[in-house]
Amino acid sequence: MSINIIESILEELNLSPFAIQVYLKCVETTEPNVTKIADLLSVERARIYPAIEELTEIGLIAPKEPYGRYITLNSPSRLIAKLRDKEIRSRRLIEDFTKLLPDLNTQLYSNKNKPYFKIYEGKSQFIELFNQVLDELDKKDGICLFGNTDEWYDMVGFEYHNEWSRQRYKKGFPSRLLVFPSAKLKSVVEKDANDEQLRTVRWLPEKFQCAGSYYLYANKSIHWNPVLPKAIMIEDSVINSTFRSNFELLWEACGES
């Protein structure tokens, strides 16, 4: 029997360390009772009762019958049921909190006196940033991309991009891409026909080609230098409204894809 696994599960259920010790001793002991468990743990009997109550409350120990001498353990399968209940509750909380994120970010930003800037370096931090972006998108504006998509694919890889796009599509977030001609992007668009209703691509003139790109979403923007590689996330209404205005002007100028 792996004690470490059981301990990890009990910790996940927020049991106190001493209650975990009591439970493990009950499992290991034939016909456990308060006196026997207290002796095994070298503590006073009085310390055992609160732990028994804690274990009873969570359902791992059966309620004590009047004049009962022994501690009766319920089926260990209760542990799985408790973990599943916790997982479901956690999943619901994450879903509910994710829905609140756009409004919460807007409220937090409105309380700030100064713009917020943060630098991200390298592939791992860039992926961390875009995982965060996926939680902060809204269904009205989604995300807008200007610039070079080939550098993005080279940095994060097609596998990550495909999974990120799948999650965006699943959540119903639109995307508009105002980008330079790219054989890689065209192949992605052809393979991912399901995303047509949420993704619109317009092409920039190739003669103005550049390596970098920027992304607009919620009240933020990301500006990426793939050469270093570094990205700066800017949370500032004035700066980002300027970039968004430029994007919309170029979007109209480039016409339909």
C-alpha cells in the first residue's frame, strides 16, 4: 500500500496533518479504537477525538454508535468520490471566474493611476502570456493581429498554435488577422475550415513586410520582437486606442480577403 498516495489525497481534501495520521493508523490497525490509536501515536486520548470528528465529517469514518467501542472506517472509495466532487466544484469555479475576467480586468485597470507594462522573454514566457490572453478575450472584439505570422509559428510551433486556436474557437472568440502574405498561414486556414466563421484574414502589401507583430485584445496590446525574442504587454487605454485606430484604418484599406 502506497502511504504517500493516500497522504496526498487526504491533503488535497484539506484534512489536518494530525487527522491524516489518525486515519492512516486506523487503516493499519485491526479493530482500532481511541485508546489504541492514542497509544500508537504517543498522544493523549483527548487529541484523538477532534481528529475523529474531522474524519467523520468528511465521511471517511462512520458516526460512532452509542456505547460503540471501535472506530468504523467507511469504504476507501469515498476518497475517489470526494476528489471527484472537488474537481467538479473547481472546474465550475474556474469557468465562472473566467467569465468574470474581462470585466474584472477592466475594473482593475480603471483603478490604476499609471499604465501597466510587462516584458516577456523567450518561448516559455510567450506561451504563458498567450495562455493568459485566452482567458481574457471577450466575444465582442476577440483578438486582432497585425504583422508577421511566420515568426509566430516558428516560435511556438504548429502544435501549440493549433491547440490555442482550437480553444479560442471552442470559447467563441473571434479573430481578425491583418498580416503579410504567408504560405504557412494559408495552409493553416485551409486545414482549419471550421474556424472560418470566427476568423477573418486580410493581407497586407508584401513590399511593407516586417518581422514583428502586435496583438490587440480586451484593453491590452502585445508587441513582439521575434529577433530577441521579447514581447511587451501594454495595458493603457490611450496607447492601445491609438494602435486599434491604426489597425481599423488599415483593415478598411486592405478590403476583403
